[in-house]
Amino acid sequence: MQGIGSQMSVSYKDLCLFPEVQLPAGFKMPKFDFYDGHEDPVAHLRGYCSKMRGAGGKDKLFMAYFSQSLSGAAVEWYTRQDASRWYTWDDMAHAFTRHFQYNIEIVMDRMSLTKMEKKPNESFREYRLRWREQAARVNPPMEEKEMVGYFLQAQDPTYFRHLITAVGMPFNDVVKMGEMVEDELKSSKIMSYSALKATTQAIPNNIGSLLGQKEHDDVAMLLMVLAMLMWNPVAKMSCLVIGKTLHLLASWRGVLVVYFVVISVVQSLTQLLERYQQTNIEAGTPIN
């Protein structure tokens, strides 16, 4: 291959692996499913050959237009090959499968599915499609009830809290619930676990000058526990009982300011819970 300075040649004969191959008269190029190097290469070859049936089984034609079904890392691999080593379609197909066989060797198991978390920039629907695609690779195949259980285990605390009641429901219904949670998070109707945790951690920092280190740590711990109790209706507790308990603790510690600060937070969290319950009542979701 001739070079131009430090650049590779851009002539047609150098760029095209099969410059002599022409499409048969009347042949219409089918629309391929693209392979980017991250799935089963054999499955892609089957799909490609099925769509190229109108080409008459000509090896050179199959090889020349194979790149039309590739993208990303796969098309880069194709363009870097020495086509002179491929005498038949089988030669190219074997080279292709050898290079991307690691996708077959990486076997998805059930525990791996529980670690497939939703990405920050990924919609719940996109996440569901990605997760479900990998779940289909698990062997032996899972029943729907089992699949739902592993899907719930893969959720972050915010989604898990709202989807845990979906145990036993069809997978598609669980997905619909997840999309509802996503919409409510976007509209600020519900607060995410991370936001709630950040808020409870920020409060003791703001009153740090009024308390000693020990009292500061106690407040931080209490706020986090209270936030979890209020955030999770499954663990309901009377705010009156909480207030009395905190009063005794504050007196015992000799820091009355702890009582007032935490009671204020309890009241705020109570309002948050009431708002959450009202939202679920309006949506027709049962409250435990």
C-alpha cells in the first residue's frame, strides 16, 4: 500500500478490500442489523447470510459487502484485514468468529445480572432493554418470576424501595412501575435516596459550631436513621414516640439543642411522608 507522507493511501483500490466485486443486476442491497463487536458473532453471520440470499451464494460478493453490516470496533477490524488471505467466505467467517469469540466465552450468570445497575444518563426503558437482553443469555433460561427477582436486586435504593411491592408481578408491569418512579423523580414528586442522604448529612454540619464532636456524630446518626424510617413506609413509627425518645436522649446527653434540631427534621420528614402517601393514593398505589 502506497503512503502519502505519513498518511496511508486513500485510493479506491487501497481502501476497498474487494474493488473488483460488483452487485448483480437488479440486486437490491438489504437493510442489515449492525454488529459492533459486543454480541454473538455467529448469530450475526446467520442474520447476514439470511439477508444476502438474493446474491446467489457468491463468496466474493458475500465478503465484499459484509462490512455494510458492521459498525464500531467490528468495522475497524474488517478494514484492517489482509483480504488476500481470504479465498472463500468460510475463511473470512472463521477469522471473524475467532476475533470476536470472547463474546461467546463471557457467560452471563444470575449474580452478574444483579450488578447491572442503571447508568446515570440512561432512561429506565433503555436500562430495561439492556438488562433484559443480557438476561436472555443466562443458561439455563429463567422463569419470569425468577427474572423479576433478579431485576429488583439490580435496582438502586430509590427504585428498589418503590418496586419491592412488585414481587410476583409480570416483568412488563414492573417496568411500567419503574417508568412511573422515573417520571416522579424528574417532577420532584418523590426524593431520591441519594438526595435524602445528602440533606440529612448536611444538617449536622450546619450546626457543628453549637455541638461537641460526640453530639455532632450523634445528630448525624439519628438523622440518617430517622430519614430511613420516614423514607420507608414499611418501617412506620409514630412521630410522637420518636419525639419522646429523642427528648430523653437529649436530656441524657445534656444537649437540648439536639432535641429541637431533630424534632424539626422529624416534622419535615413527616410532611415528606404525608406527601408521598398522598401521591400514591392519587396514583392508586396501595400504602403498606
